[in-house]
Amino acid sequence: MGEYTVKRIDELEAIYGGSFKRARAELGVSSFGMQILDLPPSVTGYPEHDHGQDGQEEVYVVLRGSADMDIDGEHVTIEPDTLVRVAAGTKRKVVPGDKGARLLVIGGTPGQVYEAPAVTELGAPDPMSQ
């Protein structure tokens, strides 16, 4: 028989007040990054960042709700059935819509072996508690 893992999103280990779910580690994925972001409407959003230093590109998929993204100064609204790819050195910020947003974020570095950040590992300390 083949190997597989099934997990419910709401049961995944989470940090940052439950808004960052460690989906990659929970599923045992090692070849790319993958997290679930649960952003309630009251938060200011997922911080602006880019991956110029590590070369990681990301894909954002809205599973529920909606979000606005600021991508290098350009405004993009994303809803379910929308995919957004952002290149490594491109600044991006995600702000949840008026009903919040649940996003699947997938990342990897073209041509390189994926190295998971320590914060995404199961049991790693929650940066908010330090």
C-alpha cells in the first residue's frame, strides 16, 4: 500500500494565536513549504515581506473568505478559485477581507532543495510566546 497522511485543518498545530498552521510538518512534506493562514477580519494582515534573501517563490490560494494583497505597490483582490504566484524578490502583504480569509500558501526555491524554517517544525516555540 502507498503512504499517505490525512489531517483536518482545524486540528493542525498552530502558532501566532492560531493564525499560522504548520501544515507542511503535520503532513510530513519535505520537498516544499506549505502552511495554512487563518486571518480573522480584525487583524492588520500578514506582514509585508519578500524572499529576496532565500529565493523562495510563493503561491497563495484562498480556501475561504477573501483577501487583498499589496504586491510591490499593486493592489490585487483574491477570492476562492484564484491563484497568485509571487516571485522571490517581490514585496507582498496580505490583508484579510471583511469576513477573514483562510489561505493555503505554498513555497519553494527554484532549482534548490527545500529547507524548512525552524518556526514551521512541529513543537517549535511560538514566536509570540517569546
